[in-house]
Amino acid sequence: MRILLAEDDELLGEGIRAGLIQDKYTVDWVKNGQAALQALLTERFDAVVLDLALPRLSGLEVLKAVRNKKIATPVLILTARDRVEDRIAGLDSGADDYLTKPFDLYELCARLRALLRRSGGRATPLLSYGKGKIKLDPAAHTVDKNGKPMELSRREFDLLQMLMENPGKVLSRETISQSLYGWSDNVDSNALEVHIHNLRKKFGTRFIITIRGVGYMLEKESD
């Protein structure tokens, strides 16, 4: 899962970035509002952690601009502004959650997981597929197949989570790649095909369906 972090405080931003990476997120970090807005207008992110007191363009202005463009990326405001009026303004401008500084990093990660779960239309934290034969826990970062733990790389895990969150929906190569990789990643041209191949080896050759010229999907399960 790819997160955009918009925070101008160097020390705090580095700490948040390190914590999110440790929690298995891909993190791209910008330090002003204009850079945040440009990133959100041109690239795909799974969620945004947004400070309000950004230089060049405030976080609230960034939020209003992306919502006016109908960009529905989940936004968690992270700010020192703790007045009720500030929280109301942030939420009414389109934020999905509001967390005040100082904060606990574990809570931030838990709130992000909740945002991502709600944005995917899920009521429960666990994902399952194949009549419950495959179970994925985003919080623990574990996958079981028929009750046995499976060893997956970070990218394989993220790809599997994306597919399990969207059964019956074709995900384009661009959509998948923008979610898996950040600006600092050096990506081979066939990296995605390698991850698909590895998942098929572990879960079955027909597990992931290729839609030629479009992308990949898991077949939607019947009720």
C-alpha cells in the first residue's frame, strides 16, 4: 500500500516515514502543499497523511482542491491544531480522519488500516478468498492457505491484498504498479510479472486471471 506523507517538519516527517515503512507501507514524502497537490493530481496513492500547516499551500487548501477534482483518496489529517472548530473544518472539507499531535505511531498505523478497510468497502479487518481457504491479515501482515502460513515477500503480499480487495475487478498494470512502488524504488520492467508468477506458484496457476492488454484479477466468488 502506497502512502503520501505531507509533513514539513524534518524530524517528525522522518520518524513517521520510518514507522510507516516498518509497518510495510510504501511511503512518498513531500514537504509543502504544492508538492502534495501535484502528487495527488498526477499519481495514485492508497491514502494520504496530511499536515495542515504546510508551506506554499495549506493542508486544508490541498484537501479542498483534490476533493473538488473528485479525487477520493482517503485522507488522514495529522496536525497540532486540536480545537473543535479545526476538526470540524477538516472533516467537512473532505478528510476521512483527524489525529492531533502529539500522537502514538501505532495509533496512526491502526487508523490508516481502518481508512483503507473502509475505502475498500470492508466491514472486517481480515480478507478471505476461495471459500475461506486463503486468509490475509493486513495488520499482522500474514497469509494462511488451508490453515498453514505462507511466506510472501512484501510486494507479493501487497499485490495479493489488492487483488483480494477487488475480486471480479480488473486491475490495470498502471494501477497496481503505482500502488506497489514509490518514487525511490528501482523497478525492473518485468517486476510485476515476476510477482504474479510467484503468487501463482504458491496459490495455483489459475489463481490470478490475466486479461490481455488490460491487467489482472481474481475471479469473483459466487455467494
